[in-house]
Amino acid sequence: MRTAYTVETVRAAERELMARVPEGALMQRAAAGLAVVCAEVLGKVYGSRVVLLVGSGDNGGDALFAGARLARRGAGVSAVLLSPERVHAGGLAAFRAAGGRVVAGEGAEGVLRGADLVVDGIVGIGGKGGLRAPASQLVSSVRALGAPVVAVDLPSGVDADSGVVVGEAVRADVTVTFGVYKPGLLIDPGREYAGVVRLVDIGLELGVGVGAGGGAGAGVGEAEVEAFQYADVASLLPLPTGESDKYRRGVVGIVAGSARYPGAAVLAVGGALRGGAGAVRYVGRAADAVIARFPEALVSAGPPSKAGRVQAWVAGPGLGDDAEGLADVVGADVPVLIDADGLRLADAAAVRGRGAPTLLTPHAGEAAALLGVAREEVERGRLAAVRELAGRYGATVLLKGSTTLVAGPDGGAVRVNPTGTPWLATAGSGDVLSGLAGALLAAGLGAGDAGAVGAYLHGLAGRHAADGAPVGAQDVAEAIPAAWRDVRGD
Ligand SMILES: NC(=O)C1=CN([C@@H]2O[C@H](COP(=O)(O)OP(=O)(O)OC[C@H]3O[C@@H](n4cnc5c(N)ncnc54)[C@H](OP(=O)(O)O)[C@@H]3O)[C@@H](O)[C@H]2O)[C@@H](O)CC1
Ligand SMILES: [K+]
């Protein structure tokens, strides 16, 4: 599990550690790690030209100390001081002593043109709001140069706690972050600006988030965001045993499709079958299309409550205006996943009143409609939006997007999915995910785990299916078994 912590938590841990180590030791650890990564990016340090962009806080200090290390190894290092009157004094002295050259703001463009590497030490976790001038202008001219950029702790202009970017931000090839991940490095748009993230151990000790906080966010000291890795997913995959029958594996019911959108039902059933369901019951108006593609599906015309025993329902993909079918499912006493049209039809009070777990799976547009805000607002502040929705509906919410997020109804760490790919932005891809995550719910996973594991497998399946070329949603569904094998290491 990768865990990321808020600035407040990082600062508290830093204070605690600083009290136990010699003054300046943490910055030296940070600078040493930063210099190692810079050297890797350069390939050959001796004779290379490195430009440091140095802001007025400790982030600039890290850059100056790392620059001093590179200068001692024979690099020609120039430092552009954004606020010469407020610069890390110790870092500047060390930089000068190592032979580093200080450049005034007007000389920046000249040195940048010949750079083999740019080090962004403008702001780190102390950044507030969008980048101010002159930093913002400098950042836009760096982008035009084409030299590799290494960001110190996080790309300047990216909000550490949320990944929000207002105006200009540094687009890094590599971000060297210290102690722990910050949420903004894992969530888009920040994640995209960060490039490859390298974590440098500076001795910070923070426990693995337990996701048990209350209210709008994680509790102090807990992880704010966590990202599954293979092992986390592998440990949650429901595997059949010798004792398994279809009910032990999980029967999932799918209420989806309409005369106009029969394909959504086919895709959701396809996702559910590959998600490990022991059986899939389909209820709705696209039974012919479903049975033609998946003869193993058990179809009926409805209502859902008369369809037979299921351990979880998926309702909504391509459903049109079947409010009755949706209400029937919301009233069921088993886990329910609500997607697409179902989100529009669902009564918020009825969802909040449910006893069994609920998983809502909106994309940004649907989330915006539920929250009554513009889509851009959700896209700009995905973490806040997913937490807000989960709180309002008293449900687990999976917000789809380039970094899919899963938030629980009681606060705690938000799961961010690391396997997404832009190739998944194709019609019907969400229908496949709803079936897949619904099968995991039916197998007994909690709503948060079903969402996170489903998103992870779906992303991997998208990568398998695409392999660098466009794909359709059906291809993604068919690639789920390959993703499953990947995660199990087969
Ligand atoms: N603490 C530790 O143990 C360790 C910390 N470490 C390092 O310290 C970093 C944190 O340092 P920090 O606290 O000095 O803040 P930092 O990120 O340099 O930014 C503050 C400066 O930026 C300015 N500024 C703010 N917003 C701005 C904007 N929008 N646009 C432009 N400027 C803006 C702000 O100016 P002000 O608003 O005060 O005028 C202030 O001068 C951390 O990320 C890591 O790299 C490592 O060495 C490991 C040990
Ligand atoms: K930075």
C-alpha cells in the first residue's frame, strides 16, 4: 500500500523527528537523496549544466544543498533566486562554497537555454494557492525548453493536499519527495505534473492509515490517501475453493439496459462474469441481447425483488427511466452498486436510509449533477468532491476518472487507483466496471474494497486490452482475466 499524508501530518511528524536529530540533518538527508536522483537523470554529472530554481523557503534550501553536491562532482550549477532577499542562508553559503553561480532573475532565460537539467525548488509543502509572479512566468518558460525537470518534494504549483493546480505549475519528469507521499502526487491533475515519483527516506515515521476517521477527512496522523499495489489487491481477490458453489462465490443481480441501450446490460453482465461471480441474474428489457452474448446468464423481466436470491445488486447502466426497478433494488437488504442512470433516479434519502452497504460510481459529470456544481469544479477538486458525495449519501463513492478515487461514508483514507489509463475513456467502459465491482460485492468484499479492487483490475484490463492502441469496452471486459492473472503473479 502506498500511503500519502497531509501537510499538517507531515509537519507534525517532522517536528517530532527534528527534536531528536542534529539541526539541519533532515535537510541534508533530503538534499543527498535529491542529488542522487539528479545524477541519475543526468547520466554524467561532470561537465553537465544544472539550473536550480530557488524559492524563498526550505524547498529552495534543499535545491541549494543538492546543487552544492552536484557542483562538487564537477557540474556547472547556476541558481536562479526568485527572492534574493529571502533565501535559505545556509543553503546559499554551501552552494557558493562549492563553486555554484548565482544568477539574478533577468539572467534566468540565458542559463536555462543551455541547461541539461532544471531543478524546481520554488515551493514545496509550504506553497499556498496558485504560483505567484515571477515564479509563474519562469515556469512557463521552462516548459518551452525541453530540458528534463526534477521537482523538489512536489512540483511547484501543485497543491500538496489535493493535487489541485490553479494556473501555472511545473511539469516534472521526476519528483523527488521526502519522507512520505503527499496526496497531490497521487491524484490528478497533480499526479500528471509530478511525472515519476521517487520517495527519499529521511527517517519520518508515520503509521499505515487505518481509514477509520470521521467527518470530512482523515483524522490527524492517519493517511489521507492510499493506493493499492499488487499485493493488496491479490490478498482481497475472492478465490474459489473446493467447497465453493455459485452462492458461496456470490450471485450478482444486474438491473441495466433498456430498449434504447441494450449494450450497457451486455457489458455490465460481461464485467460481472469476469469479476468472479458464481452466477449473474439479469433483470430488465435487454434480456435477449444478454442471453445471445452470455447464455450462462439467468434472465428475467422483473421486478428485481422477484428475480431470486442475489448477494449484491448492480443497478443503472443504460437503465433509462426505470425508476421502479431502481427503487426496488435500493430497498433490498444486500449491497447495492448504483451507476449511470441509476444515480439520476436514486432518491438520496432512500440511499442514506439503507442498512446494507451502497457503492455509488459516478464519473465527474454525474458527480457534479449530484452535488449541484459545474463538472469543472469536480475535476479541479476531485478529493473534496468524492468526500462530499460520500458524506451526503452516507455511501461509499467511487469517482471515476484518470485517477479514480474511492471514499467511504465515514471519512478515513481515500483510495486512489494507480492503474488507470486514458484508453479506458471509451463508451461502455464504466458499465464493465460496474459489473466487475458488483461481482466483488457479491463475493463479500466491503464496498470500499470492492470499488478499489474493481478499479484496479479494470485499469489493468484496460492496459492489457489497449497495449498502446484504441480499444472498445468489450475488449476491456475480455481482458479482465489477464489482469486477474497479473495480480496473482501467474
Ligand atoms: N520541514 C522539514 O523538516 C523538512 C523540509 N524539507 C523541505 O522544506 C519544504 C517546506 O519548506 P517551507 O516550509 O519553508 O515551505 P516552502 O515549500 O519552501 O514554501 C514556502 C515559501 O514559498 C513561498 N510561497 C508560498 N506560496 C507561494 C506561491 N503560490 N507562489 C510563490 N511563492 C509561494 C512562501 O512565501 P510567502 O508566502 O511566505 O511570502 C515561502 O517563502 C518541503 O517541501 C521540503 O522541500 C526538507 O528539507 C526535509 C526536511
Ligand atoms: K518544488
